[in-house]
Amino acid sequence: MATTLQKTCYHYLQHGLTHLLAPNQTEGDLLQAILNVQGAFEAVSKLQELKSAGWTAIVEDKHHDWSDARLLKALDEGKLKTVRYEQSKTSLLTRKGIPKDQQDMIQKLQRLRNSIAHLGLPQLPVTAREEITILTVRVLNEWVWEIRPKAKEGPYLQNQARMVLDGHLFQKLKSDPIYESEAMELAYEKGEKVRRCPECKVEAWAVLREDNDELFCFCCGYQAVSQMISFGNCPVCSEHDFLYDAMNWHGGNPVGGTCLDCWQHLEVRVCGWCNNVSINNRQQSCPGCNVPYQQPQQ
């Protein structure tokens, strides 16, 4: 059931963003964006409930004593009754502590969807596109990417955007100034030591306050475990934003690194004797202890 909900949410997001970011956007594009992004909200609110409290939290009481096989059969036949979206939405907003202004946007989006689906809407509000874009940052970061495997539990250096959106669509989303600005604001709200992301280059990669072990990009979902990377002073721009792999420097062998401020790609050597970090050092010996990099420890 979780897999089905997650896939449905991704489909809604894909279609909603395709219309939201359409060139020469028409009224029909905006209508489709509203319907699909609202659909993503409804699917992900139930997915969050399912993850936190089990399937009984999202289906009506009469189904609670059913076996998994019977539930799945009813789901396939379209006969499974779930709780109203209002219930799962209220639970989600309460648990997440979403700011009042964004709660108002969520309520407004639901009202727009209901009007379009049941009565039609003669004229869309001029703020609709901007508000949907802002809410997309929340639905991705607060609800969709949160369900991701944590960096320390899954593959090293993951990019969640690749799991949810195709590359072309994400590039269009990232290029939207409203989306990028909102992602940066959320990074400073929920993270510390915010830097530009090595993957999407937006200033939204931060150490999570709730988990100091993890760095997470609020724009593209790129994540890493803090113990696996290190930062040094860039010899080109002097900023302490030079990123390098902290796990694969054994024996003073050079590893590649990148400055997240000036984007210079340079070699890094870490001395196996004194742990001195040297960036862009062309010498064969450590400048800290003068021991040749390749000399084995005794």
C-alpha cells in the first residue's frame, strides 16, 4: 500500500509540475497544476499517516479487522474506503508545525481544486502559480523527501530529485526563481551551516538541526553523512567551503575536491602521519611534517 501511494504521489507531482512550468502557460495548464499538486498533497498526507501509524490510520474503521490480502483485493477493486483527506491533512499539519501563512495556502489550494472539480472556476487568482510553487517546496521537502532513506541508511551521496522527478523537469523547477528562493529560505529555517549544494549549486545544502549527522539540500534533496566529507580553506578564494572526500585519502594519495564558493576543482592530500590537509600541493612530501606522502608508517 505504501508503494502504491508513493508512486501515485510521484505521478501527481510529475504531471503537476509539467503544467506548472509549461512555457507560454495557458489557463488549462494552471488548472492541471492545481488538480495534480492537490492530488500529491492528498496522497502524501495518507502516506505519512501510513508510515507513522500503520494502515489502520488511513482506512475507515470497518476495515480494521481485515487481513492484508482482503485489503489489497478491495483496493484493486476500488472498494476500499479511506479516511477523509481533511483528517489526514489536519494530523499532518499539526505534527509538522507548518507556518500559518502556508497552512492558509494549503487550504486555499484545496478550495480551488474543489471549485474546479465540482463547479468550474471562471477566473483563477493571479497569485495561484506563485503559491503552488511555494507549496511545492514544502511538499517535496517536508513530506516526500522525508520519506527517503536516510543517507547513513542508503547509498552514499543520494539525490532525491532523481528519484521523484526526471532530470529535465527538475532543471526547469530549479530555474524557477520562486522555487529557488523558497528552498533557500527553508534551508536557513531548518538547517545550520548552509552552503551551496555540490549537485544543484543552490545555497540550500545544510546540516539538519534534527540530525547533525546529515547534510541535506532543500532544493534537490542531495544528502550526505557528515563523517564522510570534510571542508577545508580554499587556496583560491580563501573560503572554508572546499569539499573533499574524508574516507578515501589513505596513504596520502590525492583525492579530488571542489570549492562550493568559487567551484575550483583541486587535488587534496591528507598526511597519514600528522593528518595535515594540503589542498593543491604539488610536492611529494607533507608540508606539515616533511614526511614523503607514500612512506608507510612504522
